Amino acid sequence: MNRLRLSKTGIWIPRTTSLRLNRPSPAPASPSFDTLATLPASSSLQAPIFTAGARTGAPNAAATPTKLDVEPSESGHKRYLGISLPLKPIPPGPEECCQSGCAVCVYDLYMEDVQHFHEEVSEARKAVLHKIESQGLVVKEEDWPTELGEMEKPGGGMDPKALAERELERTRKSLDPGLRAFLEMEARMKKKQQEREAAAKAAA
């Protein structure tokens, strides 16, 4: 039923309803889908759960098997278990000997180098064996460096000078027959000279 009101002119007219424009707008309807803001706190990303015996990160270095390979170094020397291995000298070529009976032949120098090489091999071998024994390392025969000689031989091996002479003899046998005969003659002459000098010292 419409209500009437008296106008200023004295006529009854229907009462109008106020629009109430200052009335606050109704709250928006709830969304029909879930967002990160509407999810409960318990459904957010969870921190990893660590169970007994679980391990994260890099494995323990102590649990990694020891690598016993021969590794090259910047100086050209190979290294085994952190120990430098000596370089074997290269024998001189046939063209390096002038065959003129020099007081110091290139093959004499080569023999000195080979003797020094075997002395260094003996020291390196002792150092490697000491490290293996002190640290309780297990070394396979195929991992053993050939520069140190055979693995099963105890100690430092033969005398370095005897090894050098044997090495020089093998080198001589691989030379030209003419050069080999000259070097053998030189060796005999030097040996006789050393014997005379030794006899003279003993008699003095």
C-alpha cells in the first residue's frame, strides 16, 4: 500500500522511497575457487622432513675410496700418492757421439744420469712404501707405477750404479755395430785406467 504525503501546494501525492546513495555496497561474494590466500596455513609448502639415518649434501670424503692413479704434475714429473716420480733420462742418439776418444763421452754423461735416476727411484720407492704402510692403504698390482720397478720386490732394489751399468749395456746393444765396438773399446780402456789409478793410490 502506497503512503501519501501532503505537498507544498496542498495536494496529496504518493510518498517516494529514498535511494540511500550513501549506503555501503554489499560485500563481494566469495570466490568459487581456492587461492593461496584462501588456503589454510597447513597446506603451504612444507619443510623437508629428516628421518633417522637420512643424509643430505655431499658424501663424506673419508668414505670415498682412495684414488691411486698416477697423475702428471706441472713440472712434467708424474706423482703417485702425492710423491714425485723421477723422469728416466733419454739415451743419446748415434749422431751425438763423435767417436774421437773424448775425455768425457756423451755416453759417460748418460750413465751418470741413469745412475742418478735410479738413486731417485730408490728414494721415491721408499717414500711410497712408507706412506702405504703408515696409512694402511691397499694398492693393487695394476695400480703400481712402473717407474718404481716391480711391486713385490722389497726395499729399494739393486744398487743404482749396477742398474745404471746394466741400462748402459742395453743401450750399447741397440746401437750400430761400429759405434758399439768403439764404445766397448772405450769402456775397456777407461776400466784399465781406473784400475791403474786405484793401484797407484794403494801403493802410495
